Amino acid sequence: MTLHTSARALVCEDDALLALDLERQLEDLGFEILGPFARQSDALRALAAQTPDVAVIDVELADGACTRLAGLLRERGVPTLVVSGFHLSNPPPEYARALWLPKPLEPVALRRALQRRSLPVSEESRTETTAG
């Protein structure tokens, strides 16, 4: 049984399949989802009304680079995970506190990243596999 943490996760990904996968993984870990958003402008509108407990974003969305979004999340102190197919060798300061994770994101890697950010995750996940 999944324990609900009542924590909210903002999901920003413009690839529909990856967005659905991130959404499912986070829900399995007990998070309530804001999004997913394929456009930075839509995510910024959502942030005008509420602040999530964590954000999982891509560097580029359908309407361009997420620098403004990353900066707002940093200003609000929202732990941010950047899930991207590439890593910027010298990221802009807006990404200074973000944790970078490669695509595709495995459930165990997501769980560990959230735990590194001291975020509550459920006791068990339907998508997690046991190493053996």
C-alpha cells in the first residue's frame, strides 16, 4: 500500500510519454501532482497560485529554456530535480541548487534523489525493483 505524503510535485516535461511516466512514478511515491506542464508559461501561471514541495523539470520545454521557471523555484526554496537528456557543463545560476538526473529516469533513482532532498516518499512503490 502506498502512503500518501500530502506533498505536491510540479512536473514540467514536454514529451508526453516521459511526463506521464514521471507523473506515475511520483504518484507511486505518494505525491500529489501539479501538471504535468509542457510549456514553461503554463507552469509559471500555476506557480502564481501555489508553491510545490518539489519540482521535477526538463531544461527545455515546448516554449523554450526553463531558466525563468528554475529561477522562481530557486527563489521560493523549492527543491528542484532537473531531468534531462543532456547536462549543462556551466548551468545558469538559476539551476545552482538543482540536482541533475539523466533521462530516462528510473524509479529507484527518483526515490533516492527525493530522499537526498529530504522529501518524504512512501514506504513502498509499485514501480521499484529489487536489485539482486
